Amino acid sequence: MSIAESATPALLLDVSKVAHNLARLRARLAPFGVTLRPHMKTAKSADVFVHLVGAGTPITVSTLKEAEVYAAAGAKDVTYAVGITPDKLDRVGALRMAGCAVSVILDSVAAAEAVAAWSRERGDRLPAFIEIDVDGERAGLQPERAAEIVAVGRALEDGGAELRGVLTHSGGSYAVPGEAAIAAMAETERAAVVAAAGTLRAAGLPCPVVSVGSTPTALFARDLTGVTEVRAGVFMFQDLVMAGLGVCAVEDIALSVLASVIGHQRDKGWTLIDAGWMAMSRDRGTAALPVDQGYGLVCDAAGTPFPDHIVIKASQEHGVIAPRPGSGAAPLDLPVGARVRVLPNHACATAAQFGEYLLVDAETPGEVTGTASRFNGW
Amino acid sequence: MSIAESATPALLLDVSKVAHNLARLRARLAPFGVTLRPHMKTAKSADVFVHLVGAGTPITVSTLKEAEVYAAAGAKDVTYAVGITPDKLDRVGALRMAGCAVSVILDSVAAAEAVAAWSRERGDRLPAFIEIDVDGERAGLQPERAAEIVAVGRALEDGGAELRGVLTHSGGSYAVPGEAAIAAMAETERAAVVAAAGTLRAAGLPCPVVSVGSTPTALFARDLTGVTEVRAGVFMFQDLVMAGLGVCAVEDIALSVLASVIGHQRDKGWTLIDAGWMAMSRDRGTAALPVDQGYGLVCDAAGTPFPDHIVIKASQEHGVIAPRPGSGAAPLDLPVGARVRVLPNHACATAAQFGEYLLVDAETPGEVTGTASRFNGW
């Protein structure tokens, strides 16, 4: 099938760019001797896992549905990296009974006691990470709360669960453009989580795994001493937020939305397309960055960006393309029915609007070479 | 099943509130003698269509997939209200062959000629509306562009298609809080589209249908002289944007996300839940209104709002509940695993994050009374 024949809007995934992005991070991390545990929350696709990442790869997930789908596709080693609640433990246990080693994360004695109680009841010593908060953005114990970190560790170990280690996510790294600033954030992340590991070990508790992760810090960390594994997700597809932070080039973005021109408001320089926020998502992550890309950067049907044309506004099924304010660029001149691609602000959010990927390859830009399944939900 | 037993996050739909909202708009429109053609883009559910709206109801849709699903569920009269492109006409034609009277919309001579050519080729006189732009927000011909409106009408009628009428959507009404301002917007919408109808009739062209629509203008229009049908969608579920505009009460909001507490940052007054933007969507429609509701207003498990607790930030699978800034409210005191409901900014966007509704009823707030199917995609 050709791109010109595909119904729109559709979600395109360039497999050559995914391969490039995976190879880049693997090469970047190789000298550090750490495990890469990619986060599969962006792809949400058994096909991408099996064919592009590799079904033997240890992975991170953000939902139990991801764990279940990837386990069915062959995953054997999965970290569910959102704070566990007691009612979710039976789904974790079912996966473990089926041969997939799922571990969980938590940040309180209460949660640790619930995991330990479940472990005793089921006779399954569930591995759990203590979540560490390195930047005040979200969940986790701050590393200076040493007594609480030790208390959580003891509740796990003494209660019958397994203290697997410490884990953090530097969400704050999504707000600091530039390699130097991101490298500094990576060092903050490393030092904090390594300190927490030291706290556990000094109390006589085990801490075999020290896990960090975010796409910016994974790509720009200069030292990973004391770290044993790195998690990252959006690096696989990349997006305009990552490009805006200097983490990747626009050309590295593997995900785009194929859309058709549905009309014009010529006096305003507008070209209307059939990709609104239902296709692009409402994510406007670049609004906080030096270059605001609106609801997405517009490319021709082959994927070459028009550098100064963005989706300036979106309603549910309408996107409005216009020259970037101040650019002086001429409006697009494309007839009703013409195709464009739109690069997303945030790959995780845009991909979630679709149930399937159309696979493309930068080497054969007019062709759809296949499809890949995709799922949503919990 | 009880709400306490439901896996989270989950999408709850209160059927008693949907019934109330439908009855309210029907009662509001009854004196005007117009057809209500509800927009089914919010629900995207054959079950909601058949059991709550009524399968005989003429409807509006925003995608051809909606048209196909609702036709399979019994819809016989469907307006596809996004500008048509030539490659989509065969899907429209297949539905018409199967007995569902689908009509389309367009706003250019080029699109009208494509529809007319298709009509001649297929021997199917496809009904089309000319889209009118009443507020500069999106697609359509401005009513003062009389010559173009007539040219589009002639291209349809002379070319072998059917000129069904004129249609507009006052998207600008989502930005003007208060009944008086919305009523003024409704009058602008009415006058503009009725003028366009007059232009067609003065040129000897037919214009049997004059279609307006948006939830705010549908509920607050004071005069619908010359209008024959009203479209509205979000009124069925309502949301925090509509409540913020004064269009409904918070108690009318039928849609909410059920979530579980996953942790705390007690020094900041934060309660973390397992509903992040993947569950709530990235829609922040209330950010532009007098009361910013963050990523959603928090209710207890039975659906009673905590008036001053909102989701202040969201990552993919984490939401952070905190007291509304400046409210002085005390933080929530709920343990890990406790349930809350979160009311959405924008029902269309939040519902789109889920594949199923859990049905609830304000009369029996602890119970899930059933499920309803839901679809996404195009």
C-alpha cells in the first residue's frame, strides 16, 4: 500500500528511525556496563517489542495491561514502575505464576507491608524497589529521609518480600534544554539514588539494583558509577519535546500523523487538515520550550519537514496549519485531499490516540511496508 | 460489582445524569420546533446510542468510523460534520447502499465538484451541506462571501449532488462564560447561518435544512427563527469546561475517572493517584476560564465533589491531588488503595482515553450497574 492510499488520519512509525534511536542509546550506554531496561509505555505494541526491541529484553512498563501484553509476547523480566496498590497484586502474581518475573515499586511502609503480607500469603517473595524522589516532581522518598528508606526496606525484607533495590525517574529533566544542563541533572539523579542505595546497605539491607531513567539523562549522563540499570522510553520514537531540549534531531523522530487537507481559510493563510487533537492529542509540551511547535510540525507526505509550518490550533477532528508566527513563510499551497505528516509534541500522548501503526521506512518514503498492533487501556 | 472492587483507572458514566442532560436539552428546544441531531462524538458508544439516546435518533458524527458503528447499531440518518475529502466518499457510499442516509459537509467549489462527480459516477445523489463560518474559529465560508456560497451550491446541484442546506458550529461559544454572552453568541450564529440560507434561496437554490450547533448556544439560544435543526454533543455528559461557562452545574457531569491512591508527599500536601494524563487526557480547557480545575476536580468514591481539591499536575500514569491554590483547604487524608473520582475538563477528550464505560447511577453510588462499549479511531 502507498501512503497516498492510506485512510487518514493514521499513525506512521518509521522503523529505520526506531532502529537508529535504539542503537544510539545502546551505544551510548555500552561503556558504562549498565543494563538498558527500555520503557515500553510509548510503543504499547507487542509487534514493536518482539520485532524492533527484541522479546528477550528486560523492560519497564507503566500499566499492568502492558505487563500482560508483553508477557504474552515473550517478556520474562518486567518492572511495573508505578506505585503498587494492594488490589493490583493478584494480577502481578498471575503473571509471575505464568513465568514472567514482574517486580513492583513503592515508597511507604504501608505499601511495603501490604506487599510483604501478599508475599507470605502466596508463598511468592515479590521483588520490590523503593522509589526515590530526586527532583521533587512526583512520587518517592527523598534520599535524605534515611530512616524511612530503611524502614521500608526492613518491612519488605523482614516481612517476606524481596528488596530488589532503589529506582528513580528524573522527570525534571524534561524541563532543562541543552546537553550541559541535562548532564548536570543526570549527575543529580545518579548521586541521589546511589546515596539511597548506600543508606540501605549501611543498614545491612540488600540493594542489588540501582535504577535510573529518563530519555534526556540516559543520553547525556557522563558518569553512572553505582548505577546498575537505565530505563528510558520516549527515546525509541523521539518527539518535538526531545528535539526542543536538544536530546535528538528533528530527523530522528520516528512517529508522525498522516493527515489530509480538508479545506482552507486563504485570507488567514490557513490550511485545514483532518488531524485535530483526537489524532495529535492535547499535549502541548513544546509550549514551555524556546520553540513552540503548536500541535505539531508539518512535513510533506514523504516526511520532510516544512520548517516553518505548524499546527497552530486544533479542535476534535480539525487541525489548522499556518506559518509559524513571525517566520514570514508563505502559506502552504496544497489542494483538498493532499497528504501531509505532522510530527508530535509528545510521542507517548500522540501514539495513545491510535490503535495501530502503519510502518514506513525513510528509505522508501512513499510506501507503507506493514502494520504493527497497538493497545491502550489498563 | 461494587466501585470498590473495580480495577483503576476506570471510566464511570452516570446514566441518570445522561438522562437528565438529554431531557434538559430536549425540553429546552421543544418550543422552537427544531430537530435535535445530537453529536455522538463524545460518547462513541453503540450502547449509549441505542439505550440512552435512542437508535431512531438522527445524529451527527465526527468520523466515518462513528458513522459505521452507529449505522450498524441502527442509525438511519447521519451527518458527517467534518469537511469531506474525495477519498472518503466510497466509505460514505457503502453506508448509503446499506440503508443509512449519510450526508457530508464542504466549503469549496473544488470539494463540491468532487462530490458531484462521485454522485454522477455512482448514481447516488449525495446530500451535502455548505459549511458556514460564523466566528472565524475554523472551517466554512463566511456568510458575506455570497458569490462563493452560491457557486458551491450550484456546483452541487448542477453537478448531480444534492444541496441539503447550510451548517455551522459556533466553536467560539466555548470561550464566553455566562448566559447573556452565550445567548448573544447564539444569536450571531443564528443570524449568520440564516443569512447564508437566504443567499442560496435568493439565487434560486434549495436550502431545506439550516443547522446550528454547540452545547452552549443550544442551551441558551433565545430565538431560533429560520433554524431547522440543532446539533450538540458534550451536553450529554457535560464537563468542567461547561460548568465553568455556566452551561451546567457540576452535579450534572455524568463522566468521571475512578482512581486509586498510590502514595503521598505529605510535606507538600500531595496525594498521588493512578490517573495521570493517560486517563484524564492532556486537555486543560479550564485553564482559560475563571476557575482553573487543573487536570480535574476530585470527588469521593460516591461522586460527591471535594470543592477545593484538584489534580494539580499529571504525568503519564500519575496524578497529583492537592488543595486548590489559595483555598486554605486541608490535604486529603486517604490511605494507599482508597478510591476517588475525578471530573474531567473535557468529556470528549477524557472519554477517548478509555475503551469501555462502567455504568453507575447517582441513586446507587457504590455500585457498578453494567458496562457500555466504547470505540476510538477513524
